Amino acid sequence: MTRSEFDQCLQNKTFPPNGNILLKALFHDALGDWEAAHNIAQSREGTLLYDRLHAYLHRKEGDNWNANYWYRRAKTTMPAVSLDEEWHDLVNLFGNSH
């Protein structure tokens, strides 16, 4: 899925059933459904990109201790950017991962 296609999904508030599951998590997050996004992150704990998503979601939740745990599991650190910038970075990362 291209970035343009993903943006169109957000605009239409619909996500294709066979779409990239990590992008689907960010889609849910953007539409305010943190729980649905978190469920996706938890579905494959121990997988680097899912752990990275998990870290972002806990950072967004305001639970920095838990977020840092997941950033470490994802072999990175909490980025020194806004949540919005991190979300966009993740869209690009996940969009290029499949």
C-alpha cells in the first residue's frame, strides 16, 4: 500500500481486509481506537516491528516506563520527536516492510 492509498483509507475511514496489518494498527490509532491498535501490537510480541508499534502505543498512552521497555525490545530508544512525527515515521517504516 502506498502512502497515498493509506491516506485515502484514513479519509474514507475504511481499511482493506487484506491490507498490511501494521498499517491497520496505525489506521486504528489515527481514528482513536488505541485498543484495536494495541491488540495488533500484542498479537506478535517478540517480532521487532510489532514491538516497535507496541512501544509507540505505550508512549502515546503516556506510560513511558512501559514504552521504554518495548523500545528496548525493538532494539531502539524512544525517539526525540513528537508523537505525530513518530506516527508518520512508522507509517513509512511499516509501509516499506511488506
